[in-house]
Amino acid sequence: PYYVDLNQNLFLQASLHSSDPNLVVFVDTCVASPDPSNFRTLTYELIRSECVKDPTYSSYYSPYSNVARFAFNAFSFVNRYPSVYLQCELVVCRYEDYSSCCYQGCVSRFKRNAGS
């Protein structure tokens, strides 16, 4: 466990360990939950499909393409839960493959009417 005060900035880093130097890693989705085995019922989205959902979420520059760095402010789930768990999904792409989802960033997806 990592203990923090409310609204304290949390800085995180995810690293890809590979012998291929031409891979790059991006944070795609990060979801928080008070239950480490359930990230569907009571959740809070920090970032989803590379679209930032929490105003305190920030990504940070990394000099290494195999490292993703980001931060957000610590928060609680209505003071009823002593812990918050984080589950993140990362995407890995070829370096400078601008047609891949890694380089497209946040893309809004519009729902279409299912009627006639």
C-alpha cells in the first residue's frame, strides 16, 4: 500500500520491458475502485480510451519511449472506503507508426441513432 493525503499529487510510471527498442507505450485507460476485485460497479475513471476524464490527471514527458508517466490528485470514495485501487490499461505500438491508435490520442466516438 501507498499512503497519501487527500488531494496530494500521485505520480506514477509504467515501464515496458522488451528487447525491441522500437516500441512505445501509452496510457489508454485508468479506473479507480474501492474494491480490488471489482472495477465495474463502483468506479471512478481517470482516463478512458486516451480521453482524460479527471481534471487533475496529467501525463508527463518521458525521455524513454518504453515509459509512460502520469499523475493525479488523491481522492476518496465518500469516506466509506479506506483504500482506493487503480487498474490501468496500456497500449504498445511501433515507434512513429502514426497510423496506430497510440498516436491518435483521444478520439470522440459518437453514437448513432439505431432507428430508421
